Amino acid sequence: MERRDRTFVALARPRGRPGQTKREDTLVEQNTHDGLIGARVRRKEDLRLLTGRTQFVDDVALSGMLEAAVLRSPVPHARILSIDASEALEHPGVYAVVTGAEVKAAVSAPQPVIWRMIPDQLIPDGYPLAVDKVRYVGQGVAAVAAKDRATAEDALELIDVEYEELPPVATLEDALAEDAPKLYEDWPSNVSGSTTIPKGDVATAFADADVVVSETFRFARQMGTPLETRGVVATWDPYTDQLDMWLSTQSPNLARDLLGEVLGISVDKIRVRTPDVGGGFGNKFDFYGEEIVAAILSRRTGRSVKLIEDRMESFVANAHSREQKIDVELAATSDGTITGLKATVYAVLGGQLGTVGIGPCWTTAALMTGPYDIANVELSVVGVMTNRSPYGSYRGWGQPKSNFVHERMVELLAQRIGMDAQDVRLKNFVPPDAFPYGSPVFFYDSGRYADCLDLCRKSVEQAGWLERRDKARADGTAVGIGYSFHVEITAFGPSRILNMAGLQHSGFDEEVVRIDSTGRVTVYTGQSAMGQGVQTALAQVAAQSLGVALDDVTVVVGDTDTCPYTGYGTGASRAAAVGGGAVLTAATRLKEKVLRIAGQVLEASPEDLVVEDGRVSVAGAPDKSISMAEIGDASYRRMNGLLPESESPTLEEREVFDPANVAFSYGCTAVLTEVDTETGEVRLLDYLIAHDCGTVINPLIVDGQLHGGAAQAIGGALYEELVYGDDGQIQTTTFMDYLIPTASEIPPFKLEHMATVADHIPGGFKGMGEGGTIGGGAAITHAVEDALSDYGVSITSLPITPPRLLAAMRAGKDNR
């Protein structure tokens, strides 16, 4: 099933002048006095959020609305022999019950898998509820719509399901065993598919290497845990066939398209409204069966149906992520030059493929080289089905694991040849004059990696970390410093490239900027607001581009009927880069029209006009001016004498931005850590990130995103793990078991910024929403190893729990 395909590389080459092969980095100074782009302004949405004037999906209450609940499988692997829902249907207050077979009969297509980057991959048909077989604990089997949630849950207990239990395939090793039970009987094995990404001559690189370093890394299963669980309110009118859905999603346009595909109705009959989203983290990008179930229950009953998952359900019904096993070999010369890299990523998928399929695990392989110029690579990914919940999206989308691998291998190589790890990094970084640089899959647009590493190291020195470490060690305390360097794929958008890579959807962004009759500005966007500050960021771009006050700009989100189409939704660190670039272009064109109108009124050339604080004036003659409100009035209401005959009424511009390429942000993370050698507890003392995301729109938002991402990196490095038993039963179903870091575990954060622009993105914006998440695991690991240097500890798996760390300390001593 292996296929070597480099189509993506060829298509991803950035456009440029004939013969152009390199570019000079453009540096942007962030001057907050020059305008709103780069200014530390408070988020416009915070007042509403902090005062409780928000509406989340569970706040939606419609007339005659029913509530639904889902019956979920208690066993990981079994045939469904029969389902008897008669008693549930007779229960007072119950309006409808549906089973998997009934849902399958009501839809036109199975659940979508939109990422298909392995051409020969086996992709099973999955449905919103299990039909003939259950393949993971928590898989939906039946659903009830009743007068309220309590009644629906009572009715679930009356549904009688007869199972024929089958041997569970609980682990990766179980699934790959020669005599393993098959999750899909018509498949040759439990392997869904595999592919290899090649570059150069790997065999020669390893044959000629002075040193070869090998290691196996493992990553625990995790999930995003947004404060708000997933939810939907569906109204499918039986008379008009219109489906109106309130949905907590990061991708309203994608959700509308997929609803139409699965339900077999045209999208003009579907409206998706997204209220405030109480955190997404990738979980709410994926498209779930519950959306379809709620719609079908609504059509059956003729009533609106609300379906909100509870917290326990979220542990089995939400997308899982992160779990992988990676075998790695690295070839190098004695001076630390990395000449070759081989890796096999084993993706521990669930019992059914999620919306993004093997996408995150493929990304792990595709970005395995990180910031390093490695001429020869062979990067494979193998997708393996297990009786676990489906694999899906989570912040970082495969990149935290690729970063952990390449940074750990750099450290291991440095130890093997007796060289400082930072010198190994500097020797192998992609140099500034090599951009745009072709990695095994992507083209990196710009970067100054050595400068960023130097900034991080100097900041560590200035913060006194070295002295703190030395003093602590002198007092007998195990304290260490660790580094990690990461790249982050952002501005996810080039539609044709993504289509060729296997994405069954577009990536462009469409934005509308409108000035109304009173001179106020409205930006309509298909992005989702989920606490990340996108409304403020887009408002800043529009306000500066038009020359109006920030308070005069409103950003409207969350309605596919009124907002424009955004291909991939809000995720993949794309909202500020792709959305901001589109707003900037539309607003710039709109400003040109404003200046033409003002030029006729003021009897001046548009080139001689300036716009400031919503007033257009002649440069050098501020008394000769006209307000944006007057221009708005002339464009909509009183046109005689003010609106030129050559100009059409209204003030609106629409921009569709489909970038030529993605953009790469990057950064260096440093961590100061203390380890209790008796208990194995790791305590983070300080945390620093030096980062470059091109032009910064709002430093406060960038800092907040990096802080939040780092908190999730800390959780993945030290605490978070979804545990399954040998019987396939999930053992982690509450926050008593699934540990997430609290304020007590989060250290102080310090951030340093550089700005190397993306010259193919209007404004030079790059994304940064996942940057804090990517580099944290490796940096924490290196800090722990540095703190325990006397023990010879080598860490190859995450999270670093106290029992595992104590075992590693014992093993390290035994091996010395």
C-alpha cells in the first residue's frame, strides 16, 4: 500500500519572478504609534464575555424545543444483534427514538473524511450511529428526543441492545499482531493505509554516516477539553425542508457543506449559526454524527431538537488525538551535520476514521525535519485502526510530535558526538539566504532561525536562569534548563495545493468590508469567534486600513446566511493571516473609493488626501475636510452634489484571498525546571518563548495565544493522558482522572518577538495560534534531563508522570 508521491512539493513552490530562486528577508518594525496594526489594544469582545452577555449554544431556547440524548456502547468491540426501543418509545415525554440502521436509511452518504492524503488508504463507511457493529466504547447506538434531557436519559435505560462481544484490539501492538482480530473483516489487516515521503538519497546518507542515532518515541492519547462541551440545536422544517442549525463549531461553512452532503439536501436550504464558542482547540473543527442525529430527530418530530454532550460523554465522543509511536534513525557526520533522517509514524487511529482521517499523523511525518536543512529523508506514516475513539483535531495538529522527535534527535546526536546541542542546531538550521526553502513537503517562506535562537538564549541569560540553576544545584536541588526550536505551518489556505494533497475542501478566505450611511464600518467574516480575539484583530486591520477609529468597526461572525464563505474555517493558525490579509485588501480598495468621492467634494486629487480618525482632509490643510459620515450619507442617501457620477452607490468591497502558499512562523522555547528526585514531581519555575509570526496585529492577543498554547503543551508534557485498559475500556472519564494543569502548575511566561514578514500575504501576517503548543514538550523534556544529568535519564515518551520519571531515573543509574 506504500506510495511515494511528491506532487505536493512541486505544487507548493511559491510564485515569483522568472528565475527568482531566493528572497531577502523583510524586517518589520512594530511601531504602535504608526497605527492600530501592532497596537496593544484591549479586545473588543471581552466586555461582553466577562459580563455574561454572551450566548452559547446551550443558551439557545426555541419554542417547543425538545432535548436529545445518545445511548452509547458500553463495550469496545461487538456485533449488534438486536435493538428493542419499544419501551423507550412508550415512555411519557418521549417523541422519537432512532437507531443506527434508521439513521443510515435516512442519510445520503456516510460521515465525511475530508483529508485523504494516502491515495490507496482504506476508508470505511462510518455513520452517525453504529449500524451492525460497535468499534469503541462510547460509540452512539441509538438516540432519543424527549421533552427534556432528564426524560431522554431515562428513556435510554429502556432501550435493550443485545451485543455479541468480540475480542478487543486495545493497543497498537494488538492491532499489528499477526493473528489480531480485525475491526473490518473485509480488510487484509487493521492497517488503513501507509505512505512514504522521500527526499534525496537516504541509503547513501546512512551508508556514509559517521554516526547513526536511533530511538523510539511514544505519545499518549490526549484530547482538547474546552470549557464548553459540544452542542447543536437543529430545526428541520418538514414543510419547507429548510434546516436551521445552531452549532458550536470552528467551521460553519464547512459544516453546512458537510450537512448537505450527508443529508442529501442543497446548501441553500441549510443555515448554520454559530453563537459564541466556549473554546475549540480543534475539537470543534471536526464534523460529528450528533449534528446529523439532531437533524433527523427534528425532522421526525417536527420540533427543534437540542443535543448537548455532557462532560463524561466528551471523553469518548470528542475527537482524540496525539497518540503515536515513532521509530526514528538519524545519520550525521562527526562535526554534527545531519545528513539523513528516517522515521515511521504509527498512527493509533480509532475504530472509525474521524473527519480529518490520518491528517494530523501525516503532518507529523511531513514536518519531521522542522527548521533543519536535511538533504536526505524517508518519512513514513502507517495508519492503524484500534478499538478506541476516533482520531481527530487538536491544537498543533501533528506538529508537537514532529517537533519532539527532531529536537530530541538533535540532543541525542549532540550527546553522542560530545557537542553542544545549540551548536548542532546552528549548524543545521535552514540559512536565511535559502528561503523560500523546499522541505520534504512544504516550502518555507522566510525565517531567521539563528537570530531567534540567539534572542532566546540571551533572554535566558539576562533573566538569570544560569545563576539560579547553579545556585540550586549547589544546594542539592535538581534544576535544569531545556530548549526547543519549532516551526509552525500557518496561513493554511492555498486551495488547489491542498486539494492535490488530499483535502476534499477549499482553503481560501472571503471577507466583506462595508461602510454604512453613518460612516461606521462592518466587517463580515466566515471565521468563528471562540475566545482567540479574531474580532479585535480583524477590526484593527480594517480600522487602520480605512483610517477610522477602532470603536467605529464591528466584526460580524457566525451565520452562513449573512457572512461570507471561508473555506477551512477557523483553525490551522489561519484566521489572522488569511482573514487579515483579505480584510486589508478589501479595506484598501474601499479606502480608494472613499478618497475618490472626497476628492471631488474637496476639489483635490485623491493622492493629496489623508484619512485620520474618520475624517478625510487635504494633506497640510486639515480645515479642508469631510467626515466619513458625510461620505456614507452621500453614498446611500443624499447623492446629488457629493457622489461622483462615475461612482456607484454604497460603500462595500469583497475580497477572496486564496494564498499562493502557506506561511511558516517559528520560535524557540526555553524552560527552567525543578525535579523532586524522591517523588518524581516536575515543577516548572520559568518559561520563555522567542517568537516570530511576521507582522503582529495585536501583541496582547499574540501573547495570550502563546500563553494558552504553552499551557496546553505543559498539560501534554506532564499530565494529560487518556488511558485504556487491556480490555479496551477507557479508564479516564472525569477530570479526577484526566489531569489538566491549573494556575498552580503554570509558571510565569516571558515572551520575546521578532518580525520576519510573509511577503506573499498582504500585510506580512503569519499565524501563531498553535505556536505555544508545539515546542513545549521537547523543551520541558530537555529541562528535566538537564536537571537529572547525574542520573543519566533519557525520556522517550510523554507525559512525564512521576512513576515513569522515577523508573527512568532507576534505569539511568543501572545503565551507568
